[in-house]
Amino acid sequence: MWEELEKILAALKDQYRALLTLAQKKHDILIMVNLPKLEEILKEEDAITKKIAMFEEKRKEILTKLAGLDKTLRADMKMAEIYEAVPSPVRRKNLEKIHGELTEIVDKVVNQNEINSILVHGAMQAVSAKLNQLGGADASGNYGKNGGDVVTHKKKFDFKA
């Protein structure tokens, strides 16, 4: 059972590593505002996150089975506490090492996604500004009587022509 847990954690680590690689690629694609490539990356991310969800379910199942076999294990235990119940010292070290690497990679993925989120927000603001420019909307730096922005619309086309 512990061997299965080790395999699942290793598979999760591999999937998160692939997700980190995609997040780094997405960073460059967001900078270039390459929407077709972004769509491809998002599809790949979706496939990886589905695999991660599947492996997470398997991990939970294994931990539930282990808890049924070993009465010292509880559902609310942290992984560091769970490793104390591993009978083999070699397996315990392997599990701790894989879990540490997994934690590090997950942190990197979270950090990269935060950076990408800032890029997405900036890109959306740029697109919005361009659409307003094309549509003739002009937002001044003033506030209206109800506290909202003052937005005026200019006619760019002569529809009577």
C-alpha cells in the first residue's frame, strides 16, 4: 500500500512539473498576446489538471485504506505525521523526498500562475482601452455626480452619408 502511495505522489509530481512548464510557456505567450497559442496551452493545462484530479482521488483512496489498516493513522493527520507510520525506513525517506519535491513544485506553479494572472489582467485592460478607443469612448479622470467615472462617446462614423 505504501508503494502505491509513493507511485501516486511521484505521478502527481510529474504532472505538476508538466503544469509548471506550461505555466512558464503561457507567460511568454501572454507577453506576446498570441491567442491561438494560448488556446492550445489552455487545452493542455485542462488535460493535465484532469489527470491531477484523478491522481488526487487515488491518493485519498490509498490514505483511506491505510487508515483502515493502521489505527494510529487519522484523516486529519499531516503528511509528516503519516510518514512516521511507514514500516520501512527506506520507503519513509523516499516518500518524504517525493512529498518535499511535490510541495516545492506546487509552490512554483502557484507563484507562476499569480504572475500570469497579473499579465492577463494587464492584457485585458489594454484590450478594453483599445476597444474604447475604437468605439469612441473616452473616460476622463473625473467622477460623475453619482461617484462613477465620466465616460463620453464620440461618433466615429457619419451614418447619414
